[in-house]
Amino acid sequence: MGKRLRVGVVFGGRSGEHEVSLMSAVSVLEAIDPDRFEVLEIGITKEGHWLAGPGVMEFLKTGSRGEKVQPVGLLADPSFKGLVQVRQGGPMSRDAVIPVDVFFPVLHGPYGEDGTIQGLFEMANLPYVGAGVMASSVGMDKAVMKAVFRDCGLPVVDYVVIKRKEWENNPQLVVKQLEDRLGYPCFVKPVNLGSSVGITKAHSPSELEKALEVAARYDRKILVEKAVEQAREIECSVLGNDEPQASILGEIVPCNEFYDYRAKYVDGDSELIIPAPLQPEVERQVRQLAVKAFQAVDCAGMARVDFFVTRGDNRVIVNEINTIPGFTEISMYPKLWEASGISYRELITRLIDLALERYRDKNRSQTSYSAE
Ligand SMILES: Nc1ncnc2c1ncn2[C@@H]1O[C@H](COP(=O)(O)OP(=O)(O)O)[C@@H](O)[C@H]1O
Ligand SMILES: [Mg+2]
């Protein structure tokens, strides 16, 4: 057997989804194939400190810090090929490098799923699981994502993007314009968040006004969309690089009026149905669109693409792409692969292999040019 690859599993992070990330990462740490991989736990605290070593997960969950947990940093200099131990008062030393063969960011939301940490891996020229910088940031920005989807001919709902400033300067005018353009009910969303945080369904001018106020607290850009009425929520997992594959489909049946934060994490009565009961023709269409959406943002490794399918007339609409979907063993993304014949452990292995494949492919490209 060859040398095991050292996988740096990165979790936690400076995001509202810190805890969700820990849950996903616990599952990954438990299931990753020990015959092929040696795991290095890398935790990022809510303040943004990086720690590495066995016991980091324990530390982030309970605050009790074992001896082996050490402060580390990742330098943009590719010659280090891993993390650097941070020593109080001491200079940064080449003897203090903890080598890492490939990173697996199990981070959700800002500073994890939005291209920022991916940019750091790129600078250091180290392989990492999942989407690159651009696909990550496009997937995080709901306004740019919709524009890209629309431009690629994917069906998206009617929407308007407004700046917080515009809304603050002339709230009445903005409400009036949105009313004329979209009508009620509509969905108001901060552009750069996930987990339904800051999202409201508005049924009237006063609700719309309140919804805009809420969204403006979280972001300087606000997306307002026509509500898809009578919509079923259908999700598809995609896996691959240049030839992505689509999984069997799943359906979410939210326990609230829509799939809001409480329905996702608090009330816990939302149902996942796998496979989603759909006519074969509709299923085929959704899977095809999932691959198209993945390619539209030039995604890599994995993504979950979420759809609305209208009851009755089966209209299919792309809602969003998530480049680091929930990744616990019972989350939709791995569940859909399990139903499609790929176990959770095998899925992790494939994602790491895809990361290495993409890295090799990228490093094949010429980086210098001289005019003859
Ligand atoms: N245009 C829409 N029509 C109907 N329901 C919507 C619409 N937009 C969002 N929703 C509801 O709100 C939920 C969260 O919205 P989404 O855009 O997926 O944000 P997040 O990134 O936070 O998951 C969806 O799962 C769905 O239940
Ligand atoms: Mg969503």
C-alpha cells in the first residue's frame, strides 16, 4: 500500500453557519477512509484563529484544549506546502511546517463557501475539495448567480436586485417599483447569506417594507423575487469536474409556510423524500438542468442544485446552487448519492480524488509567456 494522503479537514469558521459546519465535519471525520487517508483536523474559531491537530473538533465544541492543538496559519507562499505553526515571539520557520496534501473545506457561508478560503488555497498552490474561487463566489451571490443562470438559458424566477442605499434613500419609491414589477407574494433575501437567514415572504406593502428592512440589516444588496406559488422543492446532487453526474432527486417538504431557518434547523419536522415522486420526464429535465447549472458557474467537485417544480403543470425553475451543501451523513447531498449507489465513505474518497484531478489539470497550464 502506498503512503496515505494527509487530508486537512477544515471546519468551524467565521460564519453564522459555524455550528452547522461542525456537524458536517464530525460526520466526515468519522467516515473518511482510514486506509487511504490520514486526517489532520483544522478548526477555525469564530474569531478566525486557525488551530490544527487531534482534538481541535473537541476544542471547538467544548472549549477544552488538549496539548496537541496548536495555532497554525496558511501562508500564500507555495513553497511551504502545508500549514505553518504559529509560535509566540518566534520567527516563522521552515521546520515548523505541518505538511498537507489536500484540503477539504467543510465550511458553510461567508469565508468558507464564498471563494475567500479557496483563494488562499490557490495562492498557496495546494489542492482542495470542491468549487474554485469563481464558482464559489458566484454561488454565494444570489444576484450574480441568477444573472448567470438566466444568461445560460436556465429557467429562473422573475427578480429585481436593489441596493440597500436605494432603499434607504427612497423607501416608498422602491416599494412601489417592486409592487409594479413583481406583485405579491414575493420573497425578499439578503444577497450573500444562506440557511434562509434574513429571508421573508411578503404578502402586502407593509410586509414588503418590513422584509426589506430585515434584509438590509444583513447585506448591502437585496434580492426580491416573485414567489413561485404551489411550488414543490426538489433537490439534485451533482458530482464531478468536467463531466459532472446528477444524482437521483430528493424532495423537501417544509413544516412551515416556506423552508425558513426554523424549518431547517429548529422545528425539525421538515421531511426529506428520496426519491422525489416525479414523472420520469420531469425528473429527466431536472437532472439535466442540475448539470447545466453546475457548468454555468464552472463548478468543480460537488454542488447541490435546488429547484422549484410547480404542482399541476410541472414547471421546473432553478432556485440556487450550493457549492458546499450540508454534509452530515443524513444531509440531502450525501443521502442522494447513497440512493444513487455511492456510499458516504466512497463519496468522500471521490471528492478528494476529484480535487487532486483538478489540481493536476490546473498545474498543467502554462504560467509564463514570452513573445517570440
Ligand atoms: N421565489 C420563491 N418562491 C417560493 N419559495 C421561495 C422562493 N424563494 C425562496 N423560497 C423559499 O425560501 C427558502 C430559502 O430560500 P433560498 O433562496 O433557497 O435561500 P437559502 O440560500 O437561504 O437556502 C426556499 O427553500 C423556499 O422554501
Ligand atoms: Mg436554499
